[in-house]
Amino acid sequence: LPLDVILSEGWPGLLTVVALMVVVRPIDVVVSLRRSTLSWREKSFVAWIAPRGVVAASVASLFALELREAGYTEGSRLLAITFLTIALTVTLQGLTASPLARLLGLQSLEGRRAIIVGAGPLGRALAEVFRRYGRPVVLVDRNSALVAQAQAQGFEAVEGNGLEAETLVAATTNSEVNALAAHLARDAFGVMRAFPVLGHPSRGAGPRLVDRVGGRMAFGHPVDVREWEYALEHGAARVVTYLVPLDWSGHALRTLVVPDDVVVLARIHGGSLELAQPELIWQRGDEAVVLSRGNSGDAATLLDQIVPGRAGAQASS
């Protein structure tokens, strides 16, 4: 199709495409999905991301040929409008689909596989949180006894090494191993969401090493994995869910001073679970999944004492 045929449609052709996008398609979606179980947000998203596609192009090409053979000289205009529609919608909707999904609250990590390196008590507790919110999890550990314990709890667990997932959490008791696992996951296996759990920097790998090798520190601050696993094994720690206060809204996890008796594991936003990491921005209505040494009331009391911005103030002082 010569480019000048498309350009010759001018403003009338452009307005036709706009009408297809903002009038015809939304009406089509409303009528077609009137008895579906989709929410209005999902219907709105469907209405915006179409029309476009190779089927329309192939059918229009066939019709243009048939019209031309039948003596209709303007059959190519149908093809021009179709290709103009595809070009504009693929460009515009392709660039705006992700922001619109976030605006409508439709972005979810549910169903995306996560790999947790380390099948100890902390790794299994985190896997249980992932499983509770629809995230399939694979636990990987070189310790056959820990793998057997994870399998006994109903988890998919393998002995050895496995780095094929959308998200990887390295939660062994060795910070260097965790950092290396995150580095290998990103560089060798293309796992972009790699989160190593780090202990105190004076006793091993620190945040600077993670910055160099790639990845982001799991849970937003150093965690003594061995200590927490001991607490979990002996019933002295539990996982609780906490509705975050409104003054957390708009603040990153790294700006909060979290008590030593609490580890923020994840954020629940719109029913979707996201692992906690330093740059996680809290929003109104979020819930925090926390690991606490006390009961849920103790955890809530500790978390209520957190004042956003204190971490930055302490750092500057």
C-alpha cells in the first residue's frame, strides 16, 4: 500500500480512526460484554486497547482487491483507513496500556512464578505468603532435608539450582550467596526482579554490593536470617497482615525506620502481592505483610510507631 494513499485520507481519515477508538469500540465492548463477569475497569481496559491486528489488515486487503475487480476504484481507501487505524492504535494504546492498567488497578503479579533460593523456615514462611495470594512458588535448596520439609508442606521444592522465573528471592543464611544468586539470576538467566536477603553489612555483603551486581535488597533493610529462622522454628515469630496508616502514603520503604522485632515481607495492593524492597512506594489502602516476634497486636503497635521520613533525617544527621 503506497504511503501517499494513506496520507491522502487527511483529517477525515484521522477523525474516522478517532471515532473508531473512542465511540465505536467502547459501544461494541459494552454490548458484547454486557453479560460477562468482567468489572467496569476491565471492560474499560478492553475498550481502550483495541481495535488493531493483522486479521483486520488481511481482511481489508482481500476486500480492497475484490472491490477493485468489481469496478470500485476507491477500494484502496478501505485498506488505507485500516492501516491508519492499526498504526495509530498500536502506537497510542501500546504506549498507554501499562499506565492505564495501573490507573484502573488492573496490574497484578498473580500467577507469576517466583523462585525462593533457600528452603529454610524463613523461605517457607515467605513462600506461604506468596501462595496465599496466588503466586506459584518454587523453593530451591542444596539441603535435601530442607527440600523434604518444604515438599511436606505442599510446596514445589527442588534440590540444587534453578533460575527461571519472573521473580527470585534469595533467602539463605549467607548474604554473599544471596547476592550472587541475584546477580546470576539477572545476568545469566534474565530474571529482572531479583531480591537478595542481606544481613548486617559488617558481617557480609551489603547494599553497595547489591547495587554493583544488580537487584534490590529484599525487605528494605538487613535481616538476620538465622535469628528469624530460629524464631519461626520455635513458634516465637509469625506472619501477620497490617493495614498501613495513611501517613505512609507516598513514602518509600527505605524512608521508614522499621523496629528490629518486625520484618516487612511484602505489600498487598489491590489484592496483588509485591515483595517488599527499598523503593516500594506505599499507597492508600495498602496492607503490609510482616514477620513479627509478637502477636498481631504487638506487630501493629510497633508499626504504628513508625514515622515516615525518620530514616532520611537520621541519615542526614
